[in-house]
Amino acid sequence: MKISYVTSEEIGHSPAAVNMLTGVVYVNADLWNKFTDFEKKFFLAHEEGHFVLQTNSEFEADLYALKKVYKSERKSLKKSLKALAKVDLISDERLERLYLEILKIDSELNNNKKAKQEIMKIKQTGRDSLFMESPRSVNTPVIEIQDTAIPQELVPEPVDQKTVYLKNGIRIGNLFLSFETIALTVICVLLYKILNK
């Protein structure tokens, strides 16, 4: 795969993106050096997953990358989840689903008794909220999955910035508002005022 370096102005706050037709991976030069070598390898495998599978599904690309980097380093499963947790705007749902896959891989390939027990607890009790989309709060100390939580060291540090102006929107504390959301809200308010005159 060919790699081309771009800036956040071109691809937002994503570490990388792929052209689904050509397979060229666009790496965000503004962010790239903030990641470890393993995290970079995971992100490149993720983009390769989009291209190879010809899918827009982030979860399918995550699974592809997870399987590709598995056992390439010590604690590769944990490091994969940590890599995603470092990226802004990744939802709880995506992290939780990937964590479940990590437990499955660990239990299947290593016959890990604890991982099997964790999966059985989740299957027995069920949890609809695992599949509900919700933005991740960077101040949440752990992401809970039934009686299990992602270890504290995998949760990113809180963002101390008050207001950050991004290419795709504005971040105020932990709240992200896209420009589309802001514009749509303004239009709705104006329409409401016009119609209720």
C-alpha cells in the first residue's frame, strides 16, 4: 500500500484514511508522531482492512487490524484497544465491541478461563447498550461492560482545553459540535421563529 502524508485540514482528526479505489493510505502528519510504532501499525492495518474488505464499516476494519497485528508484539490485543482509545471521537460502542472481540480472541486462542467467564456473563445478562451509539466522554474513568471494566491505563487522559476550533466543528470542554449540527440548529430556530409569528 502506498502512503501519502496529509494534514488535519484534509482528513480532520483521524490518524489515517484510505482511498477505497486506489488503496492509497493518507496519514495525518499533524498527529502521526504522537502514536507509538505499534499504534501506527494498527492504524495502517485498519485502513488496509477498509481497502481489502471494501467496507466503510469501522468495526470490520478494526477486526481486520486486530487479527493482523495479533501476537506481533507482547500484549498486542491490549495495545490495539489503547490505540483506538487515543483517537478523538471514537464511541463507547466501538470500544466496547472491540473489547468483546479481544476477549473472544484471547479465550479462543489462549483458552483463557477468565476471558471465557467474562463472555459468558455478558451473554447471560445481555446488554442492549453495547450496541447503542454514544459519544465517549474523555473524563469517564472506565468503560464498563457488565462486571468488567477496561483497565484505567487504556482510558485516554482528560482534555483540559476549554474551547478548541477544529476543521469539522468546535469542541467545548468534552462536548463536540459539528458545524453541520450548529447550522441545522440555527436553521431550525429560524424556521420556528418564522412559523410562529
